[in-house]
Amino acid sequence: MLRVSIVTICFNSVDTIENTIESVLNQNYPNIEYIIIDGSSQDGTKEIINNYSSKIATFISEPDSGLYDAMNKGIKASTGDIIGFINSDDMLSNKSVIRKIVKCFEESNANIVYGDKKYVKRYKLDQTVRYWKAGTYRNGKFQNGWMPPHLSTYIKKSLYDKYGLFRTDLKIAADYELLLRFIVKYKNIPVYLPTVIAVMRQGGISNSSIKNRLQSLREVYISWKLNDLEVSPLIVFMKPFRKVLQFFKKN
């Protein structure tokens, strides 16, 4: 039976962390290793996490140098065959979703499985504001501004061991660079699971300000150069256009 490591990154998340934890612990797949990496929260987050200590495999609370440094800590702490992330503003969509992901890995023999993602209002979780329907991967989709939703993407640990972790010199789009590296540069064809995997509250690093959005697009373009891949500068226009379309898919 494949072991799934699920990693949650958090910092001062007292209002949302319990929903995240419950969404993981309520999964009906029996072989889950749950890891929480906290950036030394001071608002009561750690106390909530400690209430679940008997069900959490690893809990690290210490300062870090950013989101992707914390994610790398989670990967290094993982012992599972498959690694996925669900952060402290996010929830797994239902109690069977990890079982479905594992079944997809087993039936497809894939190294990467991804699905859809739904954004909801921060305090009205039943109201969808954006639906990220990822769709089936084809060669050339990354060049057209596509990427799979990172928090709805599960990856074999062996790929991290072989191709490396998140780049910490990229502050906003290191998830994009890692997926580009794994999928396009090293040609690990991902398999699409047509279901919502992650539910995310409104917000997020790359969407929080105009400055961050511009920095994200800059890092997207840089990611291609870092991997010695050719890409049109038009990608910085195509990627946000795809995001706009998601607001019209609220089903």
C-alpha cells in the first residue's frame, strides 16, 4: 500500500489551521503520514496543532526563510512514496480524495497526479469564487501559460530525490519552476484526475498585491531560463489570461 505524506505549512494561522488538520485526519485512506511545518507561530496556532499531536507524524515549529524553505523541510521530513501539500488556508475537498489519488497512481503508474482546485470566500466556505479546472496535460500547454494547481498536485518522492527541491531564490513562483522542471524539462508526464482535490480560501502570496503579481510573472519567465528552456515572452500575458477565465467556472 502506497504511503502518502501530506505536508501543511503554517504561520500564525489560528483562524484556519483546525479546518486544514481535520480535512487531512478525516481521510478514509489508512496510510497517511501527516507533517506540519510551522514558522514559529505566536497566535495560538501551535496550541491547536498540539491538540492533535497523537495523529501528527512530525511537527516542526521554528523560524524559516520563507514558504519554499518550509516546504523543503516538509519534503525532507517525509517518508512516504507520494508527497502532497495542503497549507493552512486550504482543505482537502472530501474524505475520499486521497484514496482516489492513490488509485490513480496505481492504475496509471504515473509519477505525478493532479486535479482541480476551487477557491471559496474566506468565511463562507460554501461560496465558490473561482474554479481551476486543470484539464488533461498535453505537450505545449506550459508554453501557453498552463500549469497544474500546485496544491492539487501529488508527486512521487523519488522525483524530489532525483531532480531536487524548491528553489528558495524564487520567492513567489518556485512551485511553478519545480513543476516546469519535473514535467517539461525532465518529461514526467502528469496524469489528470478530474475531481477537485484542494479547496482554498481567497488570498495567496502571488495574488495579494499588484507588486506580487508582477513579481510572480517575472519569476515565471525566469523559470524557463533557469531550466534552459525556450519560451515566448508572451507567456507573461497568457498565464494571467488563463486565470481570468477561471472566475467564469464556478461549478
